[in-house]
Amino acid sequence: MNRPPIDQVLQVHTGTLMAVPGVIGTGEGEHQGTPCILVFVRRRTAELERAIPSSLDGYPVRLKETGEVRPRNRPA
């Protein structure tokens, strides 16, 4: 199967994925030894599972629940 590089797939789809309420990020990962697209969500819900596709351009998509993400305070 000939598919585009995963970084290109992320570049194409990240904007659409980030527009889904509850999605806070995307990235590359690995699932069972296969490259996958990670979609980071505050809380995994049935609604998000329906809204996020199970694969994009031949790569499996996995939801990763992170909770709230906040910037760290940097020392002065």
C-alpha cells in the first residue's frame, strides 16, 4: 500500500481535527508496532469517538485522553 508520509497526513488533517471540540492536539505515535496518528483529547467521550475517524490516509487513529493541559510556569 502506497501512502503519504505520516507527517504530511498530520499536516493536512490537524486543522480539521483541532476544530473538533475537546481535541487539544495531534501527533505521531505507534500502535501494535504500526505508525499511527494520535489525537489528544481532554476527556474521551462517545461523541468524540464518533467525530474522530478511525483512520486517515491509511494510518490508524488513536484517541489519547490527557486531561486538562496547562503551560508550566517558567523560572525568571
